[in-house]
Amino acid sequence: MSTTPAPHALPATGQPAPSRYAIYLQQLLLLVRMDLAYHFFTTRALWLYLLAAAPVAITAIYAFVQLAYGPKGSFSNDILVYGNMMEFLYLRFLVFFGCLAVGTFLVRGEVLNRTLHYYFLLPIRREVFLVSRFLIGFLATTVVFSLSLTAAYFLTMAHRGDAFWSYFWQGQGLANLLDYLLMTALACAGYGAVFLLASLYVRNPLIPGAVVFVWEVVHVFLPAVLQRFSITHYLKSLSPVDIPVEGLAALFLVPPEPVARIWAVLGILLLTAGALTLAALRVRRTEIDYSS
């Protein structure tokens, strides 16, 4: 008489078989661990490090001048200088274009390298593959830019000595830095998901990049209702420093309606989830065509 166990019998250890969601999670972590180094430690990622190194180099020169010739202006001016750099240099340019390049390459790059079919032949759901691509891009951009802005933060203000350390540990310094890190992580999540979605529909990444960039720039001059459809609008609500707008632009600027912190975070997370859902629906119907 055969003693072959039934197909659905429990393992010999008595442990129940893992649920399908546990299997999805295992597959997701395996894909991320397998491909993360490709986006961190290859020559193709060099441009990402160069983008992140630019503000560090600028603030290093700023700190050297301040130490060599003595601090210029007040300590509050240094706080405002960093706030301006965070809003206009990091979020509007460096993080934006970093996420554009990474997000549009996560799946499109596999097509260009003619390797996408290897992933589609694996016994995994395509949605798992897509989420792994997003997590790889999110981790790469968030870690690199978070390290960059943290270094720039200390270089901009640490030359003040005891005044800075008192502000950092006993004042709002540490809380402000954590706010900036949160803004960066949310920006990488929102922009990364949007550009990953766009790469599944458009072959040329410059087209969606230009459209989103123009919208993020001009949304401050639009009615308050339309401003709610901008990622920058919610990121500004999380900024610990209020950056005043001066000059001719202030005449045309529509003051944004304040958004509570919890709604600002949820707004970007909902945008990220919505973009990933649409991308998952798209990748289900994706057919590989290396000739295009």
C-alpha cells in the first residue's frame, strides 16, 4: 500500500503551510535583495550620487567661508538659508529629477536590457515584481538624498558651535531635521510611484517629466482647488520653516490653504498607492516587445 502523502498534507514538522500573502512577501523581499545592489553600487548609479553630492559641496564651501572669515549674519539666517535650499534645490530639482531618472528606468530599463522576460517567466505575480521595483527605487533615492540633506544640514549650521548644538538638542533643530527627512521620503515615494506608472505608458521619460515639472512649478499661481493636486503643495505643509515669497512672484502667488500634517502625509501616501494600483493593472496586460 502506497504511503505517499496527500498533496495538501501538512509538513512533517507539523507547521501549517504559509499563506499566499506570506509567500508574496517572501518573493518581494527576495527580489528587492537580489536587485537592490544594482541600483546602489554600479556605475549607472553614479549620477545619483553626483546629484546628492552637489548641495553637500556647496554647503561645505559655505561652512569653510564662515569658519575662515567669521559667521556672517544671524543664526536664524542660516536656518532660513537651509530652508530655502531644501524647498527649492532639493525637493524641486534634485529629488524630483533623481526620482524621474530612477522611476522611469525601473521597468523600462529591463526592456532596454532585454531582461524583462526573465522576471515574467518566474513563478511570481507581476504585481509582486512591480512593487519590488518601486521599493528598490524608493530605498535608493531616499537613502542617498537623506544622507545628503543631513550632511548639508550640519554643514550649514554646525559652524555656529554651541549655539547650534543647543538649538539642535534643546530647541527645534532635531525636530526640524526629522521633518526634512520625512519630506524627502514622501517626495521619493510620490514622485517615484508617478514616474514608475508613467514609464509603463510612455517610452520617452522626458515627456511625463516635463509635464509634472511644469505643473509643480506653476501650481502656486493656480486656484487653491487645483493646488491640492500637487505633491509640492503637501510637502510645503510639512516644512518646519516658512519661506517668504518676495519680489514680482508674490504679486501673482495664490496663498496655499494650510493642510494639517496628518492629511499632508495621507495625501501623498494615497497618491502613491493610487499610482501603484494603476501601474499594477497596467503591468498585468504588458506584453514584451523588445523591437520597439
